[in-house]
Amino acid sequence: MDSLIPDVAPDFSDPLEMLHACHQRMRDHCDLLQRAAQHLNDNGLDDEFKKAAAQVHRYFASAAILHQQDEEQDLFPLLIRSSMKMADIINQLKQQHQAIQQLWQELAPLLARPVKIEDPAALIELGDRFAELYRQHLDYEEQEFLSMAVHMLSQEQLDKIGGAMKQRRQTV
């Protein structure tokens, strides 16, 4: 039987698990993006689409950016010199971050101002590319990076990463 008490959400005391939990929220927002684009195509520019577009925009323009900063400013520097394999994985992740950011630069203005969307089919295609690239990135990061990082970081390093993550969110 499942517990009646919900699982406690990870916090800054477990920064790797917090990053992992964020991945599911990213996947959820990728799903919402794709459903919203299809809704726009089927129903036109209505309030339901505008609300979904605003939610996706808000998430990827804030929480997802903070997540990437957590990795690139705090986590990657600690591990990049640990092995050639880890250095390669980190370089791959950084390239994926850049590719995601390039697609986001195309997508963000459309979600921020839906009245600018002239071709719903093009939004579906762009949203699909963005969502697929993001999902591939998250899978790679979980399978190749986080699965190794959890065994490589000391509690002191994890505490430092968690503290930096907490501070980053307090200054936003």
C-alpha cells in the first residue's frame, strides 16, 4: 500500500536530488508546450493557449535558467577535472545547453507575446524540436552525469552546492 504521507520534496540539503526533481518539472513543461501548440493549431489563439504559453514561458525563463546556472557555475567546475570521461560528459552537457538556449531564443518571444504567432504549425514544429532536445538532454544528464556525480562529491561539496543554489534563488 502506498503511504498516505506524500514524499518530502528534496531541498537544498540534497542538491543532486533537487536537480533531478527539477528534471521532471522540465519534462512536464515540455509536455505542456506541445499540448498548447497543438491546442493553438486546433482552436486558435484563446485564453487557454495564452495561459499555457505564459506558464511555459515563465518556467523556462526562470527556473530552468537557474537550474542551468546551478550546473555550470557550481557543479561542473567541481567535477570537470575528475576524469577524462567526466570532462567529456560535461562538455557534451554544455553544448546541449547552448543548443537548447538557441531554440529558446526563437521560442521565448512567441510564448511571451502569442499574438506574434503567425503559423501555428511552425510553433508545433519548434515546440517539438525544443521539447525533444530538452528530453534527450535530461536523459543524458541523468544517465551519464548525475549517476556518476552522486558518487564523486563529498558532503562538504554537496553542502556548498546546496548553499549556492539557495542563495541564487534568494537573489532572484
